Amino acid sequence: MKDEPLPRSLNFLKLRLEKRESTGLLRERKIIQSAQQPACIVDEKERINFSSNDYLGLANNNQAKKKLAESAKKYGFGSAASHLICGHQLPHENLEKQLAKFVERDAAISFSSGYMANLAILQSLPQKGDLIIADKLNHASLIDGVKLSDANSMRYPHCDLHLLEKRLKNAGQNKFVVTDSVFSMDGDIAPLKEISDLCLKYNAILIVDDAHGFGVLGKNGRGCAEYFNLNQKQLPILMSTLGKALGGYGAFVSGKKILIDYLMQFARSYIYTTAMPAAIASANLANLTALEKDNKKLRLLAENIAYFKTESDVKKIPLLKTDTAIQPLVVGDVNRLEKINQFIFDKGFLVGAIRPPTVAKNSARLRITLSASHTKKQIKQLVFVLSEAFDRIKD
Ligand SMILES: *Cc1c(COP(=O)(O)O)cnc(C)c1O
């Protein structure tokens, strides 16, 4: 097989891959040989993971693992069909009810992933002739959702309220404003109260992607709506994911019951796909219950973020300014990023290395994420290694 020449029609694959490699932008997967927890095994060696979205350390929660096994015993593995055919089992129903209650919304509908939930919202709600106004740094799934939509679209500079208002003022049609709550690559929080006020003023519908807010923002981890104290009228379409702070898998959209009824009928990425396995729904519910019962993990996460920032400050590490669990460190040049990342890895740490096109050209960065389950010692060691890497590797 190996020596077979590539047919000419497939030559573009080779060319595009070679170009990616020669510009230092090729990405590689690491094989994690253990459960997801701060001390994980990569290349047979223990590394401390600062690149995961498991902000509360729930991905390896014993209660969730137990529920997963019990539920699989009772409901089986596969869900056998889409929700609207016969894939909607009792655990899905229970999960949706509990999620809606937790985020203080009337109803919720679950999806297999946040990517699909965002496609669902943007493909089904804005109609031909409507206008979608989107933050320039929105997550790729929102960008793809806009592409799927029949509506017109425009972007506004990142979190720029003045230019958002200008676009709203000039738009005649039905309008939707779409934004992340916590931006995934910068870790900053959108000014949702002001955005919501503008939406109410200009009669636009606000859609918020709370992937990095759900489970961590707000006193009880209910997410951006709790953090900004925004009710269902102020924030009518809320998308939250279960794969990050909740340590599970899947996503949900919450809001008025009529919104949920509508998505169920018209969202193609809901209708034409197999339901998540019921056991996954049960395990998600177990982690939600863990979060509801005790917010000790939330306090630990906040402590760890503050500790990381203080230690970095002492070592003069130029972090972007944010108080969320996402702490980016812009390096700029991809080759330097690669060298720094390798140095950190060799010292036994995993951090995210984010390259264009995920972020803008010349803004390649380390993306450090903190978790409630990191120890202070692990954080202190990481800061030491980061500082060493930045001192030694200058280009
Ligand atoms: C991760 C992420 C998603 C996608 O969620 P998945 O459940 O992983 O598909 C959507 N939006 C944002 C901002 C994200 O960070």
C-alpha cells in the first residue's frame, strides 16, 4: 500500500499538508494513557496537565463512573436512534429537566455536543432576510453555524459595544446577536449585561455560548446568566456544554419552552443524529448533582486561578488579563511557541499550544487552563518552568 503512487486527483491533500508542516502549523495528537486528571500519563511518563477543560476535576469523578456503569446495565450502550424516533430514554429526559432547573430556565434540550447545539441554533432560528451580528472572536462552531444559516451576517470587533450598537441601529430586519460568554482562546468575559441591554433596546435576540462559563461562573456555577444576573428575557437563548466544567459529554440549549419546542422540530443537527447514549446522560446528571450539592470545587478553582496569577506576576510572566480558568500567554511566533512548548513538555507539563488559524496570525500562544484539582505545588512548579522557558528561548 505504502508505495502506491498518489492519484493526481488527490495531490492537493499532499500539497496542503506539506504547506501546513513547512509553516510550523501542523498539529499532532498526544496519546493520553490514563484517565483525565492533573497527573496523566503521556509517552509512558507522568505529566501534569494544564491543557484540559476539566475545570472542576469531574471528568474522573467516581460517582459519575458508578452511574455510567449502572445506567449502562439498565439502559444498554447504544441509544439506537435519534431522539425523535426512539432514542430519547428516561435518563435524557431527567437530565434535561435537571439542567433547566439548574440554569433557572423554563426548559432545556440536550445535544450530543456543543458544536451541534450551536449549528442547531443558528441554522434553525435566523431566517432568510434576518441579520446575525457576531463577535469577531466567536468560537468556530458559531462561525460554522452562521455559514449554515440562510440569514445575512456581519461581525463586530471583539466586545466592541459601540460598534455593536452602530450595527444594531443600522439594521432593519429581525436581528440576532451572537457571542461567547468566556472566549475560548483569550479567556476574557463578554460584557453580557451591556450586550443584553443593547439587544433589548434594538429588539434583537441574544444568543450566548456559555461553554466555558457553565459550571464555573456565578456563585453556584450556574454560568454566565448567574454571574451577570440575567433572566430569561435578558438572555433568551443560552447554550451550555457538558464536556468542560461538568467533566462529561454533550450540551444543551435552554430558554422558554416554545424555543425548545421549536428546536426539536426544526434543528437539523438535533433531528438527524443518534441520541447520546443514555448512560452518558446519567453520568452527566451525576456530575451535575455533585456540583449542586457542594461548591467547594468552585472555591478551589478560584483559589488556584488567583494563586497562578500571583505566582506569574512575581516571575513577570506576561499573561493576558483575565480571572477565568483560561490563562493565555501570547508568544507570537509559531517556531518559538513550538520550542517553548517542547521545553515545558520535557519538564513534565502539558499546556495547550494554540496556533493560527485558531488564533490570529502572529498571536500563537500557550493556553494554560487551571482546574480545582491542581495542587498549589503543581501550579508553582509550572510557573517556574514557564519562566525558565521564556528566559531561555528567545526566538
Ligand atoms: C468547546 C466549545 C464548543 C463546542 O462544544 P463541544 O461540546 O466540545 O462540541 C462550543 N463553543 C465554545 C466556546 C467552546 O469552547
